[in-house]
Amino acid sequence: MKKDRAGKPDEAERGAKQSKEDDDSLSAFGYKPELKRTLGNFHTFAAGISYISILTGTFQLFYFGVSFGGPAYWWSWPMVFIGQLMVALCFCELAARYPVAGSVYNWAKKLGGPHIGWLGGWMMLTATMVSLAAVALAYQVTLPQISSVFQFVGDGSGSTDAAKNAVLLGTVLILFTTLVNAFGVKLMASINSAGVMIELIAAVVLIILLAAHITRGPSAITQTYGIGAGMPLGYFGAFLTASLASAYVMYGFDTASSLGEESMDPSRNAPRAILRALCFSFLLGGLILLFALLAVPNLQSKKLAVDGLQYVVLSTLGSTVGQIVLWCVVIAITVCELAVQAAGIRLAFAMARDNCLPASSLLARVSPRFKTPVLPAIIIGLVAVAILVVNINQPQIFSVITSIAIIMIYLAYLLVTAPMLVRRLRGTWEPVEGRFTLGRFGLPVNILAVLWGAAMSLNLAWPRPEVYNATGPHHWYLRWGAFVFIGIVAGGGFLYYWFVQRKRTGTLEAHRAVVADATPPTVP
């Protein structure tokens, strides 16, 4: 054994020992270690925070929040954070106990059984492919603001120019992320970590610059400008609609755990990465939104509700600085897309390894050269592009796809926190000793997580015409799109699972670990 000057094992030796311990732990779950462990603390944190992506979310939907809630919509940001923090705390306990790929699927399976696990994994996998398309649309919100050169379809004034151009730009982005993810987690993590560093630095610089241009006091974020007047729920109804802009940003923090089989000491590092990613996103994103509302030259400008933060940055900081910031947003969107697809690949791999998907043996195959599942990367990318193409003639493409993706992820999270709550109430949930635990706060936190998840899912799915069918032609299936689409995905998918796939499930022989005298660490 190599030792340093102090007589202790050197870093490489300690890393190899830790990797072996992690692989032994995975074998105890019944899985053969196949993915390469190369990710450290910052890599897992970067994966979580890039999925949340402060700049992507705030720049993509700030206009939506201001349109439907006015400046006072800002208060939805801490509201969503508190709700998602309850979910994240539950996930931290689970990440410490089950540090395996496809976090949501495996957590739901361990807590609620194979049927709940399959449904949770299927919802999350479908949501990931929709999210991949939704995030790709953010290029359209930003690149044409930098230069009209990026408006390849028409001049942007046509009724479908923006939607068609969004599909073109989004397809290019998805092609790039698919290639990067197919070449292995090390390349993905390197690009992702560099992009996250740029995003974090840009966020801090943007906060400082906006703070230096403040023109009004904090009372501005209490202004509603009469929005919601005359409606049944008044401003509260408008606020609930506007809160979708915040709900869009703060999810995906479970990605840090989904990369558990490629991370060093994931049972310790993943819970920390989940909390850090969510808290950093809340702090930096909240300050960006706050100072943007306090610094914009005209708080009642119509451009604020059309061009959003892009308008604030360009009008407040000037064209040169503004365009630099917007290029940083483009980088943030790119690494966000990388993280979303990376999480989806691990989820598909985890489900295929348990023979839960069609052609599972092919989907679960790990490239001997790149040590990553290649086929899921390609299929997820192709499906995401297909989602864009199918909706190419729908001007409502932005809000509809975004909302549906968020709802399915909230529902997938609910299929984890609800069974976990049942376990707590029955007294059969026990966190891992010596790892992250909520202690006596576990039950109230879990209850709040379930209530929050159910309430926000309903809020997101509510058939508001301004969300799902804002412009003509108006169709009932667009307004009720969330219920129709999710009903088809969940109901149709589960029928397939029940009648076709259910009896075939079980860890495939090629991925099964042979562990002598070992019992998988299951929840009592």
C-alpha cells in the first residue's frame, strides 16, 4: 500500500478502497457494478444544480410569472422552495439508504413495491423526455434576443415562426447532449461542471450588477396592479397561476442521487449534494428575481411580460453586458439539458436492468468502452425531438409542454414520498445509522412533503385556458391537456406493465450480482 509522508494511504489508494466499498454495497442490493465511479463531491452537486438550472428556469419563465401575478409573484419563489425542501429532505434519507442509479424508480420500488416502483419510474422517464424537449425550447427564448441571426425560421412575427424555430434550435441542442452523454459520464461531468461554474459566477455577477442599478424599494414586490380583480379567487387565483413560473425551476435535485453508481461515497455525498443544489438555487435565483424587479427601468412595461428577464438585463445593463449575461444563460441551458438527459439515461438503465421495459436487455447494455448505457441516450434524444416535431404547428408548445413535464415529475415524487409516509406511520421506516436522518422531524416533514406534492400537482394540472390554450384555435383537449396526456401515459403505461411486462420483471442475469451470505439492505 502506498503511503504519504504522514504514513497514511495516499489519495489514489483511499479512492480505490472507497470505490470497492461502494461497489460492495451495490452488490448487496443484488446488482453487479458496471458503471465507472469517477464523480466526486462537486460533480454530484453540479449534476443537481445544473438540472435545476437557476439561469435557465428564471430566464425562461420570468415573463410568465410577471404576466399573471405582477411583481408580487416573487413570493411564490420562497413558497415553492419551502415545499420542495420538504421533499428534498425525504429524498436525502432515501439517498443515504439507497445510493443506486434511477433514484426515483428504485426508491418507489423499495417503499411501495414493484407496481408502485414501475409506475413512478415510468412517470419520471416519460417526464424526463418531455422535460428534455421543454428545456430545449429555452434556446428560443434567449438566442434570438442575442441576435436575429438565430431566428432561422421567418422573422419571428409569424404565428408559428417562434415555435418552428424553437424546434430547430432544440433539435440541435438535443443532438449535442445525446452525443456527449453517449461518450460516457466523465465527458458529461467535465462539461457539466465547467458549465455550472460559469453559471454560478454569472449568477453572482448578475446579482451584483442588478443590485447596483436598483431604482425602487422592496415594497415593489407587493404590487399586484389589480391583477385578479373580478375573478372568483381574486389575486390568490392569479398568484397560483403565476407560481408555475417558480415551480418549473425547483425540481430535479434527485439527479445527484441518480448518479449514485458513478459517484464516490454516494450515501454520504448525495444527500449533501441534494440540499446544496436546492438551497443554492433558491438563494441565487431569488436574489436575481428580486433585484430584477427592483432595477428594471419601468416596472409596468409590457415588454417585461413578453421578453422577461432578457428585457430587464438588456435595458438595465446595456447591450454589451446584457449579451454577455445572455450567453451565460445559453451555457446554463446547455448543461441543464445535459443533466436532464443524464438522469433519464440512468433511470432507463435502472428499469431495464430489472427487465421493466421493452427490449430491456438492449437498453441495459453498458458500453465496454465508455462504461455508460448508449442506447437509452439515443432513444431518449429521439423521443424528445419527436415531441418537438409533433407540436411544431402548435403556438402553445412552450406552456403546454413545460406544464405537463413538471406535473409528471411532481407525481413521480409523490409516488416516493407517499409510500414513505405509509412506512413511517406503520413504524417500519428506519434510516441508515451514521448517515443523513431527519430524526423526530421525519414524520411532520414527510406529511408536509406529501401535502405539498399533491396540492402543487393539482395546481399545475388545473385546466386554465391562459396556460394550456392561451391563443386560438381553442380546443378542449388542449385546455385539459394535462389530465388527458398524463392519463394516457399513466393509464396506458400501467396497463401494458400489468398485462405484458409484470410477470417478466426481475434483475436480468447479466446484471445480477452473486453475493454469498448477504442480504439486500431492504426497509423492514
